[in-house]
Amino acid sequence: MPEDRKIDYLELPARDLQAAMTFYRDAFDWQFVEYGADYCAFNDGRLDGGFYRSELSASTANGAVLVVLYADDLEAAAERVRTHGGQILREIFKFPGGRRFQFADPNGNELAVWSDH
């Protein structure tokens, strides 16, 4: 159920919606609902969002918000990203409170994965 004044939905661009769905389904177990040729919605088990068809990509170098996922096993998450077509942009590094890495999905969107383990 939506909560007042909380982030409720995220949307990311994707040149290839099928590539986005395949990558996030295989690497992170997200579920998808397709809404025609130009949009698909996802659920990551907690948060809803979507991918819209666009030649653009979200990158911190362009001022985009960095979406950060959580993983119990950071090394396994990095390997799943590599295995399923993502590119590691910044290898695992420590920061106050944990460790993380940053990656680009097959559409060039930059995200990160962190862990407190």
C-alpha cells in the first residue's frame, strides 16, 4: 500500500525493454508486467517501478540519481551482474557503513549495490 510522503515508484530509461527485463529478472529476481512496446513495470519484491523506451540512460556523470540496491552477498551480486550482461563501473569498495560497487545495466543505466556484510 502506498505510504504518504514516501518514495513510491521509480522509472528508468531503456533502449531495449527486453534486455532490461531479462537482465533484472536474471540478476536480481525482479518481476515484470509489460504494457505495450514502450513500457514495462517491475517489482523488486518491495518497490515498484518501470522502464520506458528511450535512447537515454541514467548516469551519475549526467546528474542522474544513483539507485542503490542491497545484497547480503556483495561478491555474488557482482558476479550475477557480470554474468547477465552488466558492466562493473566501480569495483567493490568500502564506505562508512559497508561496501558497494557500481554497475551499468545492458541499457547503460548506472546503479549500485551495497552490503553491510
